[in-house]
Amino acid sequence: MGRRVPSRHTLADYAASGRQAVRVTLVAAAGFYLFRYGLDRPVGATYALFAAVALGGLARIPGTGRQRAVMVLRLLPVCWLLVVVGTWLSVRTWSAVVGMLAVGFALAFAAVGGPRLAGAAPGLQLLYILPSFPPYAPGTLAERLAGTTTGLVLLVAAEALLFPEPAPPSYRERAADAARVAAHCAMLLATAPHALTDTDVRLAHETGRTLRSLSVPEAERPAGPGVRDRALAHTGLVARTLLSRLADLPAAPDGRPGPEVTAVLRAVAALAAAAATCLRTGRPPVTPYAELAAARARVAAASAACGPGAAPPDLPPAVLRRHAAVLEIADAALALGTAVDLAVRGRHASVETGQSRFWYASSRAPVLWWHRVRHHAGRRSVFFQNAVRIALALTAARLVAGVDTLPHGFWAMLATLSLTRTTMGETWSTIRAALVGTLAGALVTAGALTLAGTHTAVYAVVLPAWMLFAFTVGPVKGVGWAQGLFTVLVALVFAQLTTSTWKLAEERVLDVLIGSAVGAVFGVLAWPRGAHDEMHRAAAELLRRAAEIVVATGASVAGTGAGSAPTGAPGHPSLQRAIVLAESAYAQFQCEQVPFGGRPGGTVPRHVDWQATLMAGHHTLWGSERLLQPPLTVLGPAPAESVSGLGDRVAARMLLVSAALDPGGDTPTGPVPRIEPAPAALAAEPPGAPRLYYATVSWLASLTTDLTRIARE
């Protein structure tokens, strides 16, 4: 699995790369020539050029030009701080090394804040690396800051004004479309003939898929730790659940759903439509939310009115089973209304947020940031692993460059930064291509410096054209081309700053070789398989936690543990953390070229639908919270025994899959087992079963469906 690298490149690839190359070239050349030849400030020229290259070329901030411009503008104070700290810590090698360890880890770990911070991190690392090398010259700090500011301000203007790109649909727009489709489906189910056509079912499933993270551009994914981002991500998950529940609603017996069910479905349609309006206009869906809550309460109270343990005599099991499904639809719609209001209005939301799944609703930004950092502050987080790996590699490269006083040791650290990957396989293949490209670039550099000598006018004329070519071709052709072209580019720059000879090419090769070696060493020592192993461990831990929740929830519903399992039962926070870690591992796993192979002593599962594993965790958490809301109905002996047995079966299947994903030392290894669809016992109808029984059985059946999807053909 992993990304497939295309062997052929299209004109569209070069066009997209070329637009960004024009922006970076214009900004870098303008800043460099302004300071170098207009103001005779070589230090300012260096910082103006590398600031533009750092955040315009090395960084990979997702989004349109305007979105990148906003991000760079927000990061401007951070860039100033990095230049100041790097300048002052360069006084001694040991202080620069300690600073590199702390700053390198902090910038890499900032990826927990979302894809834009993750994309900007390499560029920010470069802005610290540049001033952290001698000479120690605090007297030039003002010039360094002026150059950095000029380069970044020009980059902001270029990103915002040159080649404007059409913005893709935002996640709010996608969620609004999903809510609108949900309203349409709910209204069809509430009116004769009370069924969805095949076209409507396909529309519901296709609309749900548009909310999957892999279907959404990185810049539009709600991945931040704030209230609005969390709520918008929650909106997408709940909207997908609502669409799925509506599409799978069983037909009404004899085509007559009953007035109470019809009222609930109409209220669901009204709330979904109001949610779509809220996402577009900001008007909170308070009234439709209250109307649906009241309609749901009327349906839920019908069974309680018949006495404990008894089902209404005039409602056959098929009707009760459908009522349970309708109540799940209502719960999903209510959660959608709450999530939408939070996503639009933040902590000022008007809709009720009492459910534990919205624990973040009243928290302030520092608390939510701390919560996100705390969740990932451990060796099982891929964000933590990546931050440790890159921080140690950069620190080692800075130590080697300082102790050996490498000429242009900055290049060695740049090589470490740009060539270190999250897996050893990727790192090694990247280094091989980079070394070949660097050697080719060094030969071109040596020839150019020998022929042009000290004629700086030649380098000044050639630099913009070469920069445009390098930033257009390098990102498309790969790391080998990028390193070779960049080798020539830095030679053209430094030849205008100091007197340079062909030995500059030799120094460039030496620095890249040292940086590559450092990256390879830490690629071997620090989690060399990237997210591959962590994905297995995280998914297995998620299923183990989910199995515990299933057993505890089944026992509580059956009456054997009702007194000890209120809403927010013990284990829910553990499952929430397991979901967070599994999702972050999955996000990195999708970006890695990971060859599947055997682990020592066994066989690794080769075909796994990881997203089905994540959805099983989410469905376990949501369903448990919903079923354990007091007051709990007493089921009676036969339904209680059935629920406990079914819960144990589903939990056992979760543990079986978990053991296959991450076998222990004494666990037999093998492929992920094929889980059969819901057993016949799930369709059993014990006498006297109330609606709570059918709601629990429906939840367990959905979990079994998730498990059947994990092992793929």
C-alpha cells in the first residue's frame, strides 16, 4: 500500500509547479537584487532570498495562493523569533546544538495543529538553521530581520495576487450539501411511499464519501484543535452517519410507518435543512432542534409507558426494530444540529451541547491545544515520532558541522532536513537519488565557476532563469533533479556574495553526503518503518478498547451493570484517545510508500481496510454514549441474556481482529480473519423485548458490519 509515484508527468503538473516557481523566483530575485546591488547589503540579500525559498519552495503549505498568503502572514512573527533566537544562540556550538534540538522538535511537533502547520514546518526549520551558523554577528540582526521581512512580505503579495486559483469547495460547503441531501432523504421517507429510490440511496452514499478526509484537499480539512475545527470535523462524521442510517432504514411493515415515526422523520428533515442553512448563513437551528428532540421523546416514551420488561402488544417486532433505527436517525440528526452550531458559532453556540461527545464546546483555545498536545505526547504518536526523528537528526548534523567546522555546514543541515523521510526505505531511495543529482549538479557548478570566474554579472543574469527552471522541474521530476538543480542555484547565489571557485562544488557534495548520512542513521534508529507498525498497533489498541466498551455497555443495558455505567462510562476517554492516535497514524500511513513485508517471526496482514477500523471505533463510542443515557429500561430475563451474549460475540470478534493486526509474543500470527455478517441471533426477537433491546441489537449489528469490511479481498 502507499502512494504510487506516477512514471509520466503531464503538462498540468509542470503548469502548477511553474506558477509557484514564477512566484518564488520573482520574490527571491527581487529581494536578493534589492539588498545585494541596490543597498549593498549582502546579509540582507541572503535572508531575503532564503526566506522566500523557505516558505515558498521548501515548505509545502496546502491550499490556494490566497490561503498560503494568509498563513505566511500569520507566521511572520514566528519567523522573526526564529531569526533572533538562531542569531544569539550561534555564539557557541553547544548553544546552537541545544537550540536546534529544542526548536527542531517544537517546529516538527507543531504538525499536531493541522496540515498547514505541518506543511510550513520545513520552511520554518530552514529559517532557524540559517542564522544558527557562524559568524556570530548580533550586530547584523536588524539587517537579517529586514531581509527576512522583505522576502516574506513580497511572498505574501505574490501568493495573493499572481495566478489566482479557484478555491475548491470548503468543508463547510461539503457538509452543507450533505445536510441538504439528508433533509431530502428524510422527507422522502416521511411521505408516501415512505422509501428511497436506488438513485437516492446512491446519492446518499456518494455524498457521504465527499466528506471523507481523503476526498478533501488538505487545506480544507478541519484538523485544528480549536472548537470550530473540532466541531466541523464532528459535523462531517455525524453527517456521514446520518446519510448511512437514512439509506439503510428498513421499509415500514405494510407501507404504514405510523404517525409518530413520520413526525420524527419530518423533524429530522427540518433539522437537517436548518443545519445546511446554518452552515451557509450562520442562523442557528434552535427551533428545529427542539422540535426533533420532542418528537424523539414521544417515540422513546411509548415503550416506557407499557411497564418494565414488556413490549406494546400491538407493535410487532418488525415495527420495534424499525423504531429503533428511526431513533438512531434522530440521534444522529440531533448531534448534527449541535455540531453545526458549534462549527459556525464556536463557544457562543445556542443549541444544547450537553452530550459528552461535545466535551470541547465550552473550552478555550489554550485548553484545547493542551489537550491535543497531551494526546500526542508519547512514543505511540506518529507526530511525536516524526518530531523526535527530525530533531535528533538536525541536532546531530549541527553538531558535526560545528565540531568539524564544515564550510557551508548550513548545506549539510539542509540536506538532512530535506532528505530524511518517515521510513528507512523511503530515506534510502531518496538519498541515492539525491547523491546522484548532487554529483551531476556539482559537475555543472564546477564548469560554470571555472568558465565565468569572478564575473558576477554573469551569475546575476543567469540566476533568475536558473531559479525558474529549478523550481519548475525539481518538484515534478523528483528529489534527484531537485538536488542537482539546487546545487547549481546555491553556487550562483554565493558566487555573487563572495569570491567562489570550483571548490564550492566539492564542498556542496561533501555537505550533502554528510547530511544524507546523518539522515540515514536516524532513519534506521528512530522508528524506521514509519507509520506502518504504528498503524497496526494503533488499530489493534482501538479495537481492544472498543471491545471493552461493547462488553461494558452490553452488561449495563442487560441490567448487570446499570448502576455503574452512566453516560460517559469509564473507558470512553481511553477509546477517544485510541481513535485520535489511530487517525493520526492513518493520515501519515496514506502519505508513505510502505512496502508490505513480513515481521520477524510471522506474517503481516496484507489487505486491511483501515478506515473501517476507524469507523468501528467511532460507532462504538457514539452508540455506547447513546444507549447509556439514563434512565435505562429494564429488559427482562430473556432480552437481557440475548443482549449480553450478542455483546460478548461482537467483542470477541473485535479481539480476534485485534490479535491478527498486532500479535503478541505468544499469539499465533496469521491474516486478518474474515468476519461473517451479523449472526442469526441478531435477528432473534425474545418475547417482551422493549425498544432499548432493539436499539442495542441495531448498534451491535452495525459494529459487525464494520468488522466485516476490515479484511479485504
